[in-house]
Amino acid sequence: MQSTQVFPLAADWLDLLTAEQQKRVRQDVLIEQVAAGTVVERKGEPVQSWLGVLDGLAKVSVGTADGRLVSFTGIPPGGWLGEGSLLKREKRKYDVVALRESVVARMPAATFNWLLDTSIPFNRYLLVQMNERLSQFIGRSEYRLLDPDARVARHVAELFNPLLYPGTGSRLAINQEEIGYLAGVSRQRANQALHRLEAAGLLTVGYGAIQVNDLDGLRRFGG
DNA sequence: GCATTAACCACCG
DNA sequence: CGGTGGTTAATGC
């Protein structure tokens, strides 16, 4: 199930490319619609493409051999990932799973490398993205020390990071179970945290969605 | 005390 | 109808 037809390609880096480069990208990138629960990429497989989430929500998880989750990230629409493994030509180091029905894009390694060789703006984009991700990763280590309300606040804020996920507006379709999963709390506790954050005027809770009103406030909440 | 799981049921789309 | 959310009760750390 793939089409190279019209793609409302959620990728702001596309604008950084020349017309010729955009043309090749559109030709080479494969788009695929996947059902909820689909394992888009499995840990250990050779990396052949750069992955983009165009619609839906994907999770990236890293676990130990016994299956225990060590790290876990949500990728909303507009997020692209896997450039690290692609650059090092190594095997994928994590599982990528669609949390719900999603649309994913794959850019072949050859195209990715060609862009690296021909587009300085694209390199700059990657540099910014990788730096931002590193900063996010380091910051997350202190989440464990925070209470559940603050953990939820920060994980929600991460999903709205404009540098990593430019396609995400102020509203994101994500249910409370998924938020709980991201923040490492139960659905009930996530629900409670969301309402406290709403009472603090930081976000608005909708049906199967949240709307962020104060991104900085969320990042700062509880600490 | 606080969080978790399980279970309801009401409501939204 | 299925999915989501608000709530409660029982149990554990």
C-alpha cells in the first residue's frame, strides 16, 4: 500500500531544497499507510531509509534484551528520524511502532546521502535537529525526579517542540492513554495531570486531543 | 499518601 | 458502534 501521488509531505526541510532536489525527493520517497500497532521498523534491521511521520503518531522505543522499556519517545506528524543510524550505516537501534493508524514516509538511503552531498541547507537542518534531540534526550534524564504532573507537562511539551516537529500546530490528536504511556504513568493519572495543567491555563483538554496554550509554561511546570 | 490496575458506564464521533 | 474519558474500588509500595 504505497503511493507516490500527491503528497502533503509534512516536512519543512523540503522548502530548503532546490526544485531539482525536491523533484527527486518526491520521486524517491515512499509513502505508506499503516494500521495501529504496526511495527514500522524493527530493532536490529539494517537501516535503508530515513523515516518520516506524516500523519498519526509513532513511538520509538529502546529496550533491554529482556524487553524492559528503557527509553521511549513519541513522534507526531512532521517528525523525521533515523538519520543517526543512516549516517553510520548501522542497524536500527530501536523499534518504531505506529501507536494508531498512521502515514509514514521512507526516503531511501541513496537519496538521503545525495542530499547530504548536494545541499548545505539540508545539512544545516539535520544539524539543528540532531542538536535539539540531544538536548531533549539529556533533559529527559531529570524527568524521573519530577512528580507525575510535571512529567506529563514536559512530555506534552516535547511533542510540541517546533524544531523537531514543525508539523504539529497548537493542537495534537493524542488520547490520554498515549500520554500516560509517554510519561510513564497510568491513564487515570495522566487524566488527573491533564486537568491540573488545564486548570493552570497551560493547555486545553479536548476529546482525544489536547491544545497547548502555553508551551513555555508546560516546560517550566513544577520546577 | 499516592499511584496502579481493573472495572463501570456515559458520552463523543 | 467502537473509542475515549471520568470515576470508583481494591491493592501495593
